[in-house]
Amino acid sequence: MLPDIFLTEREIALRDEVKAFVRERVPHQLLRDMDEDKVEYPREYVENLGAANLLGLRFPPKWGGRDMKWTAEIAALEEIGVLGTALGCAFSMPSIVGEALNVFCNDTQKEKYLKPILSGKMISAEALTEPRGGSDFFGATSTAVRKGDYFILNGQKRFVVGARGADIFVVYCNTNPEGSPYERISMLLVERDMGIRIDHIYGLMGTRGGGTGRIVFKDVKVPLENLVGELNSGALIFNQMMIPERLTSAGGAIGSARAALEIATRYSDRRHAFGRVIRKFQSVSNMIAECITILDAARGITYAAAKTVDSGLPHRRMVSQAKKFSTDACWEITNMCLRVMGGIGYTTVYPIERMVRDARLIQIWTGTNEVMNQIIQHEYYQEILNAVPGRDLEKDAADVEGESEKCYTDEDMWRDFN
């Protein structure tokens, strides 16, 4: 398999361990019940992951992790991803929330929150998006005002996975309304029992059973010691957390796409039409080949992004590309696999229709793929325009003497006449 060339022996062993967990410890009925909204949040699943020491793989053993690299987490995520986006998200949340705690919190905070999160004894969630905010993170209107030894938190957040189910929320809020966009946001650790109110649980097209909802803070008292990092440093924390937000999306998408492809491949080797299995028809085999190629390309770019982060090199473009390409690939592959299976793929006899519904959301969350495009082009322009000059490629043109024809501005039209 393509991923094996990216992995160490220890990482391959981890992948196989996660594969066994997915095969043996996750009931098929759980997925069915979640998709039918019979499950509010898969708490037992997260508890079992924690008991198996499979949460927060990248973090120090002192807090319950395994001190592994991003490549290991991607390998684990591909196996978890075959369960669908809801269970993939539940697996990833301790990695996402844990990033803020591991990088920015003190040991007292880590002992109180990170350790139980990684053991599966405490369920975590991230409260980022606001009803009018969407991708406008720095326009957050939820406020936290200091009053003595507490912050008084007011506002609301929507699309919170685990709104119903989580014990602890990392909450971005405005602590400096007069500051610049990058100097006004802070992060607080807010326990459910501090007074969080659930105002709405969303009915979702897919990715169901994760308790996704809108939460409201009304004069919630949050102790000063629950501030993550420095006051008004939310932009720094946000930028750090976008690494796990987007790489976990990419890794899970690979697993979801692979699951759909495996089902369609087996189906096309068993289903007969016109006297032969349908894989013998070029239109079908071409779609399978296209899916294989796109999936391996998604794997390649995701592991490249993971290795870039692990190496400490600039990674913003690579992480954004991995999220965009892998989630787009998942959407394309699941849809193509449904086409391979025809009408039966559109029914609930196979899980392909759920996979298609799940795949649409991952192109939207953790920064839409349109936002990813903006990041990708911005970072690439910076790389090219600030790069050490190499070969002057423009001089490879046949009409090398046509320099006067290169007009970029209105002034260039008249330069030879002045």
C-alpha cells in the first residue's frame, strides 16, 4: 500500500492496532443508530479509545499520549475514517482541543483537563463559530469581561460538535473589543457545569450522532486560571489549532473515501450484467481506476503535509492543500462509487449513500475549501515572489527579442515613446 512507504515500523504497528480496534470494538449498530439520530453522542466509543491509549497520539506520555508524529496520527485516522465522519470527528477532537492545551497551557491545566481528555474520561469540544460569523473568526462577538477572579462570559456559538455530550469546551471570545482583529480574542476553558445552555440541536444531512448544536453563555463565571495562554492571544492559538483541525480532516477523508472504494470494488467484481461482471465494462473499470488514482494522490499530499509539519518547516500551504484536496477527493470518490453501484447504491442497502452525505460536510468544516484556496494562493505567491532567483524562464521564449510587447500597466504602453 502507498502509505507504508511513509511509515516507520512503529507507525505501521499503530495502524494495525487501530485497524483491529475498528474491526473488533466498534459495533455496526452504533453507526446505524448514529445516522438515525438515536445516539446523542458516542461517549462509550471515546471512552474505549481512551482506555486503549489511542487518543492524542502526538502528545507526551506524561499526559496520556504516545509521543508520536503526525504521520502516525494520519495512519490512525485513515483506519478510523472508514467509520465515517462523525466517529472520525469524535476521535480527532482530543487531538484538536489537546493541541491548545499541550502547547499553551501550564502543567496544572494539563493535569486537570488534558490528562482526562486523553484517557477518555472527559469529553472535549471546540466552540468557535458564531451564528453570524462563519469563516469570520476574528469578528467573534462573544465577550469575556474580567470581574475580580473571574471572567463573565456572554454570547453564543453554533455548529459545536459535542454540544450535547461534551464536559469541557474551549471557547474563543472577545476580551479586547478595541484591539485589532489579531489582538482581541482569547481562549477560555469552560466546563459545562459552569452554566452552558444548549439552545438548539441541529438536524444534519450527514455526520449525525455527534450532538452538534448551538450553545449559549449567559453571565457564565469562568475562573481566571481557565485562560489558555496569554490574554488576547487567541489568534496565535487559532493558527496553531488549524494544523490539527485541517490535517485530521484530511486523514479522516482518506479513510472515508477508501471505505467507499472498497465497497464499490467488491460490488463490481460480483455484480453481473450482460453475461459478465460489471468490472469488465470499461466505463466501470475507468471509474474505479480514477478513484484509485485520486485516493493515492490524496494520501500522498496528506502525508507530505504531515511530514512537513513534523519537520518544523513552513507548512500553512501544505496543510491547507491536504485539507482541500483530500476532502474534495472524498466527495468525488464517494459519488463515483455510488455511480458504479447504480440504483442499489442510492438505497440504504449499502452505506454508500451515507458516505456521500457525510462527505459534503468535510468540504465545509474547519475552514471551507474556498478559504483553503485563498490561503494556498496567498502562500504560493509569497513563496514565488520572495524566492531566490533561479533560471530566467521567460528567456526560453521563442520571441526573446519581443521584450517591448510585455505590457503590465498603462504606462508600459508608452515607455518606448518617452
